[in-house]
Amino acid sequence: MQDQLNILPLKKYPYQIATFSSFLEKCGLGKIMPKMKGNFICYELACGVYINLYRNNTIHLQGNPLATSAIEKILKTHLHHY
């Protein structure tokens, strides 16, 4: 099912990959268990949005366009220089 969802690319995460889970918590998205999926780490939110963090620190969102739009705004608000 994940392959059928819309994909919204975001900017790169400007910090170390190891800090991304803490970053998501600070954004108010809760504690999310990461899952390794090949060349990226997947974080599945309760709202059905998937946040994928690639090895080059690129963030992609997948899921319902309305939900991904809301999550994108939250992430960009917390990534001050984006």
C-alpha cells in the first residue's frame, strides 16, 4: 500500500541522522519507532503518513495529501532555516 501513496519531497535534514527521532518528538509527533528500509529509515505516524529519511538526509513524506501537508508544515516550522 505504501507504494500507492503520494510522495512529497522536502529539504534535507541539517543534523545527524541519529537525532531525527528526537527531532520528531520535539515537533510534537510523539515517539516513533524507526524501521530500516534499504537506503532509508521509515517513521510511520498514526495518521497514516510515512516520513522517510534517506542516507543523504533527504526527507520524503508519503500518505494522504491533506495529512502530509500538515506534517510538512510542522516539520518546516521546526527546521527554522527552511
